[in-house]
Amino acid sequence: AQSVTQLDSQVPVFEEAPVELRCNYSSSVSVYLFWYVQYPNQGLQLLLKYLSGSTLVKGINGFEAEFNKSQTSFHLRKPSVHISDTAEYFCAVSTTGGGNKLTFGTGTQLKVEL
Amino acid sequence: EPEVTQTPSHQVTQMGQEVILRCVPISNHLYFYWYRQILGQKVEFLVSFYNNEISEKSEIFDDQFSVERPDGSNFTLKIRSTKLEDSAMYFCASSEARGANIQYFGAGTRLSVL
């Protein structure tokens, strides 16, 4: 079975500052990795995904993430955040050889302040 | 942009009652899912559905749960006899195919069991 750990439940940051949201996973098989964002009263929206190839993946809204197999990490970064980035961010994995189910982390609430 | 639609946005019910949560997946998608998130906890996989049958289910998805695609557009989750611990946000998702395909999520239905 696979699992996902998001160590930070809340991350406060000032506008235009950089941010990193941490995600570590555990799996005995190869995985696909995802970051989803949830704005208030909305569904989960895909930010970016890692399937294979280049370990640095770029997503929407200026976010990027780097897959590190040796550290089993997939941290999300943005060089300069905006007030509108305030949301809940979820890291998720699914296995490459099996079904589609996503295993999520507990989420990180990003709060961008002026 | 096509989206997954869930109704109602909030459902209040008495313990022991049956509830049906409804979802309209994206029209050309073939795989459908239900997830739930108990307040303060992880988003958890419940079930996946393909070709009019369950393809995978979690241990949470016991006999009180059932899913159905009653027509060409709707996908429903039925809880036969609700318990207090069924109170959660329920998310529907759909994808074009399995594997690395992106799952698109609805905004969720908040179920409150009193």
C-alpha cells in the first residue's frame, strides 16, 4: 500500500515571497504523483502531475514540483505567491501498474498575507 | 471547460435514513470515482466504477454503500442507513481512462448526519 505525508498543516507566507509545500510518499511500487488545489467551496483542481521523464514538472499558476526518487519526495514550489494562491493543497499518488485510486495526504493550508 | 457537477451541495439527514448523492461526470469520461473527506482528515478513496461495475473499492465501502449509473449521465452514491460517522464531504471524480489519466473532481456534497 502507498501513503502520503504532508508535514505542514498550515503555511503562512507574505505576498511575493517564495513558498515550498512539502510532500513525501511511501510505496513499494512505482507511482504517479499529483498536486491538487482546493479553493474555498470548490472541488479539487489539478495543479500538476509527474508521470515519468523530467523530474521537474511545471503546472498552472506558476507552480512547479520536483520528483526526488531517492528522498521519496515531491515538494511543491512557487517563487512568488499571490493573495489568490490562498487555498488548501493536496499531494496524491497512484500506482503505475494498478487501478486509478488516488491516495491523498492530509493537505496543507497555504495562507498568503499582505 | 467541462466540469463534474455534484448535487446537492449540502445534505442533512437523520441517522438511519437513506441518502443518495448525485454526480454528473464529464460526458466523454469512462471512469468514475467517489472519495470522502471527514472533517480534519484525509481525502479517502471509496470506490471506482467502469463499464457499469465496480472496478475497485476500499474497506470503507461496505454493504451500506452502493453506486449506480442509472442513465447515461448520472453517477450516484447511495448510503442505505446513515450513521453519525458518515458525516463528511463526498467528492465525485471522473477520468477518460485509467492509469495516468487525470481525475477531475466535483465541488463535493457535504453530508451531515444528525
